[in-house]
Amino acid sequence: MDPIQFLQLYGQPGSWLASTSDTDYVVVGPTVENMLMAAEAIRRGKTVGIISGSATHRIAPHPVHDSMDHAKFFEAISTPVPTEHSDAELWSDRAEILYDLGLKLESLECCLRSLAIDAAIASPWVNAGRYFMDPEVRDLSLATACLTNALEIEPDGTVALENQAGVFFAQERFQDCIQYCERTLSIDAKSVFAHYYISFAIVKLAPSYAPAERLTYLRKALQHAKKCRKLARDRPDMLERIELGIRWLKDQISAA
């Protein structure tokens, strides 16, 4: 099955939700407990709403997920089934694949299906955090709840660490962002997102540095930006911003 046929099974992203008018359960607050309650509702085939601050996230079971088992799903995208993965991990794998295909709400539903089976694995929490930190969703409170729980399960999980760094950057908590980037890089020196966020976090903090320190930090940011550029050759959207950052940093260092 080609990608277009596969996407046609789902329809337009979020379209299935629009066809369902009722919400069976509502939970209030960006907490792990409410995520688990939402997961249980989805497991029971119910539609659930998660209210987090001013945001409401409404999730309904997609019929494709009920009719297409893991073997058929992976066959449809011409990918071998990860046979070593548990049922919960396979739902999380499906979540990651659907997110990358642009089926983001459908991805979140798969995260909840995974959590309903086993909430003690990190990957569905990481993938749910990725959904909530998406610029189109931007619920940083729920993203933090999910990523924090992922890191309690797997403290050295680099994807959770770099994503939490991204959340801190969006919240303008730049020192915390740098700390999480450094934790990530101590485990994986080739984390493109850690190099990206740390370089721009230093740029954001540059005006606050004492004159004697500023040049040192700008040079550090430039080193990380260059490493990011080298690692991000297949990410043109990121490369454009990195190139702009490198030019700005070089100008600032030359002028210092």
C-alpha cells in the first residue's frame, strides 16, 4: 500500500473526531493521572476531553485502530513489525509513525492506547509530550507532565531530555533549557536538537551576561551551532535558522 492509500484510510487529519458529536468523559488538569484516565476511556471505546488551562483536547477512538491490528498496520506501510516489542510498545511505535505522517491527533490516540496497556514504559509518554509541545497544539503544561513522567521511568532518555529542553526554550526558561541540553549531550553528543536549543538559549541570554563573560558564551554558542549544522543536513527548515544564527554569532564575536 502506498502512502497516499494509507492516508486515505484515515481521511484528513482529525476528520474522524469532527464526525463524532458526543464526549463521554472529561478530565480537568494537565496531570499524569488525567492522562491515564483518558487512556482508560479510549481503551473502553469512549470519546474523552482533556481540559488543560484554556485548552481542550478531545480524542475519539479511530475505527482504523480497531480494525487494523499491528501486523496489518506495519504491512500497510511496508515496514517489518518490531517483533521484540510488546503490545504497548507497538501502539507507541504506531503513534510515532502517524505523527510523522501528519496524523497528529490520531497519534495521540495511539499513545493513550499504549498507556492503557502499560503506563510504565517511557515511549508513549515521550510521544504524547511531543504532541503537546507541537506548535499547532502548544500545551506546554501537559507536555511537561508527560515528559517528566517519561524521565522518571527512563532518566537517561535523550529524546525526552531534548524535548523537555525545547519546552523550557518555549517557556523562555533558558537556563533550564541549557541544563537539559547539557544532560542530553553528556549521553548523546550527536543530539541535533540539544545542540540547536543550547546555541539559541545562549543567544537569548547573551544580553544578560557580564561583558567579560559574553564573548566566552558566544563562542560556546557558535561551537554548538556549527555542530548542529553538521548534524542537521537532512533538516532544511532547521538549517536555515542555524545559518542565520551562525552569521549573527560571528558578527557579534567579531564586534566584541
